[in-house]
Amino acid sequence: MKHFSLFLLLWLAIAMPKISNAQFSMDDITFWVGSGSNSAALVIDFNDGSTPQCYAWGFRFDGNSVTAADMIAAVDSADNALGMVVMSGFVSDITYLSHAGIGGSPDYFATFTGDGDSTHWTMNLGGSELLSDSMWFGMSYTPWDTSFNPVYVPGLPVAASPVNGLTDIRVFNTLIYPNPVVNEFNVANAAEFDFMRIFDMNGKLIREFEFTGSVFSLSDIPAGFYYAELSKSTDIIHRELIIKE
């Protein structure tokens, strides 16, 4: 019960994004959705003057008929901190953490295609755009009256935190035990997974394990809160918070 309370108290505090450096690439993205051999990035810039104000998510897919709208819907569904209002196929409102871009109050979200350079953005046709491998799709809350105001292209993003993708605190539906972890821990049903990644609460990869057994060690990492992603091939099957004592 004590640790359950700790999870509840720290939930909002730990679900924060990873701050980027001067450069940002797909390798820096920590919140990935979907599966497949192709990758695309979704960048949303609220342009509200806060720090940070621009965030990036990753999307994996196969084929050449997947649209930006498919990616937007998948990310919106996976990230519990993200909320979108879609009207007639157009994304009107987006909220994320403390940010809110509301259509018409006063601006709207324009959409762009990029190549990963935060200065290279071209306005596109919106959600109907077909995704290609390594494509960057940007959404920027911006004035549309270019007679008086320039259109704001997306800026340099930070990685959206995958902690916000956890659908519950996993107190009753756990695979990792004992939890809290002192040195070693076990994973139930280990044969169902290929590998496991351990992240800190900023989204930094701390450890990566292959499932050659069911016992793993975190003896050399500091005490704190972490989360584990358990995967099969390219699919993330299970996510769970870990307390390291």
C-alpha cells in the first residue's frame, strides 16, 4: 500500500518530457507507437512561449498507404497526456500536459513535411499526406493571416515521455517481481518476450536485456523510479513501472 501511494503521488511529477540538445534526430525519440520496418516522426509545436513547447513522437508502419492521419490517431490513442479534437478530418484542438492549442482561439494548427532539420519544413495537405520512411510530419499552432503575421513552422522538439503511455500503474497486473527491486528481479512469462529495455523517468535508456533467462540485475543503477518495456520482435507487449531501492 505504501508503494502504491508513492506511485500515485509521483505520477504527474515523473511524466515529463526529455529535454533535447541542440540537435534532435529520430534516435532521440523515446515514445514509439505502431510496428513495422518504416519510421516517421510526429512533431507538435504549441508556440506558447513555454519551455519546452515542441514535442516529438515516433510511429512505425509498413506499406505505402499509411497516412499522417493514421499516425496522428495512433499517437493520440497511445499517449494519455495527449488530447485531440478532430472536426471534418481537420485537427482543431490539441492539448498536451499543460499546453492547449484551441482552433480559432486565436490560431490554428498548420501541417508541414520535414526531413529532420528543424529549419526545413514545407507546408503540406494535412492528414491525407502519405507517410514515407524517415518522414517528419509537423503540426504548428500558428496565425494563418500571412498579411500581418508569418506562419510559424515547428521548432526544435524534445522527446515526448513514454511514461504517459502507461495505461495504468500496474500494481495488480505486474510481471516484474519483487518490485521494489533491491538488486535482482524476475519476469513472469519470460518466454513470451525477446528483449526488455529499462528507462529512467526522463526517457533515457538505462539498460537493455535479451531474454535468455528470467532473472535480471539492476544492482549498479541508483535508487529511483524507472520503467520497463518488454517486447516481442518490434512490438511492445508490456510496460511497467519499477521502484529501485
